[in-house]
Amino acid sequence: MARTIYNSSITRNIGAFGRYESLVSTRYLTTLGYNTTLMSITASTKKEILTKRLPDECCYLAFLSAVVHSAGSLVNVGGGGLAAEIPGHDGLKDIIAPYVSRLYEVSVAERKVSGKSILRLSGDRIRELLSDLGILSAMGTLNIAGGIDKYVVMTECCISAYAKGAFLGTGSLSIIKKGGYHLQFRVTKRDLATDLAHLLAQVGILSRIIEREGGYLVYIKDSQNISDALALIGAERTVLHLHNNIIEREVSRACNRDNNCEMANLTKTISKSVVQCDAISKLTESGVIETQSDDVQALARLRVDNPESSYGELASLANMSKSAVKYKLDKLVRMTV
């Protein structure tokens, strides 16, 4: 019979690791392309980042280290063996199983606990894997109180991979109706919280740490830092729609000051901008945007960087006529229909 010897912050509540997520409107999540009756923005963001493959082999160690450290548990199995268990998010097994199998001969088995998927990593070389992840020390003892192993986050790509794994394991994102936005990582160890905050600071993302309910929250409230953090973990579509949400709020405030005609023009501009930015995002992901002329690519970048700008403002920035701006952006939208 398996006996748990180490629990991280999330597996303490195994079977309920969606507990800290805040639900948002179905309308928002539908625009992300998900069929969402009760899906939260956190779940949709995790689903998005799991569609992206990691760029290099070193990133797999950083990613898996974060998942195990923040959301995993270690259990003793029969015969004195050891196994690691992590939440089985859709797509996670496909990412880690080939890597740990090829380099460590570790198998990944899936099982259900209270209706939730759990992945168990086990094999003769599981201790070697856990040591490389910074979970076990070189002597094979538990590094429970330790923070992030510096050797798994030596490069910028590994920092990104670690942040992605940490968000997958213990992160949550909330859109608060009146108070803006809130992104947080919940962990039980102060060392891990401190190291995670320092790691984010290395790439220019400012966060704070507070003690809460027997654990620690590494949280970000500033919208620009949240956008940067989401971009770091590969949640570009969430960033785009977060920006659109900010724009809608600004438009709503402007509507209280402007007359009906001005409100109609602003709404029209924002609506077109949302469609255009979404089309540009799709063309960028597929690589099609790179086949376009230099002026079209430059205009696409201007539109994404200035989603609230009118055609006239974009024309001034792009040094072309207003009609040319409208024609080129409409063409990009038609390419995705």
C-alpha cells in the first residue's frame, strides 16, 4: 500500500485543486475558443499553455520540477520504492511521458482519485529524476524545505518553463469585476515562495508575498505585470483577451463622458480591433504572417501594440493612408475566415 511522505500545497487538497479559481463569464471563455459551461479562466489558461511544446530538453526538467515541487506528492510504494504523483491535467502526460521515459526509464501511469486524474511517475531511476529536479538532494534525502534548484533555471527559456509548471501546478488567475486582475501562486514553503518571486523578478515581473491560511501566496495585481507573466508562460491568447477586457472597461468609462455618437464610434473601433488582433494572433501562430510584405507585418505589430487606436491614428504611425490601413487589416481578417 502506498504511503504519502511529502505533500505540496495543492496535493494537500487532492481532488480539489481547482478550489482557488474564480469563475468568470461564459462569454469571455467562449471567445477563447473553449466550450465553457463551468470552466474558469484559470482552467482555460492552463489548457492553453499545455498546447505549447517546450523549446529545449533543459526546459522539461525546469517545467517538471515546478509541477512536482508546487503540486506533487512523494509516496512510498511496495518494496521500499518511491513514486511521485502530480495532478493529471489534460495534455500533461503527453508532454512529460516521452521525456522521462527516454532519459530516465520512468513510466507515467494515470489513475482517478475522487474523479480527478492523477499521474504517477515511477521506475528504478525515479530517485535520479527527482534529484535532477531538485526534489531530492544528491544524497537521496528529501529537500522538502528547499526552494528552487538554481541548476534547473539557468537560462531564460528554463525560467519560462519553470513559471509555466508552477502556474499549472498551483497558479490561478482572476478577473475581478471592480478591482482589476489578480494572478497568484499558492505554495506551502516560504523558501519556494521567495525563490519564485525572485525568479519572476529576473525577467522584470514584480510580485509580492503574503502568508495566508498556513501557506504563502506569490501574487501579482498590476495588469502589465500580469500580462508579462501570462506571456512568459505562453498564454498569449489570454493576454490578448485580457487587453481587450481592459479596453472595454476604458470604453465603458469613456461612454459616461461622451455623447452617443462618440460612444458608437469607439465601440465600433474596439469591436474591429478585437477581431483584427485575434486574426493577427492566429496568423502569427500559423506562421502565415511571415509570408506577408514588410509593411503588412509592421502594421500588424502596430495594431497589436495599439489595440485602442483608430484607423487615422494607425495611419499616422504606419506612414500610410487611412484607407490603406483599413484595407490591409480587413485583408488579414479575411485570411482567417
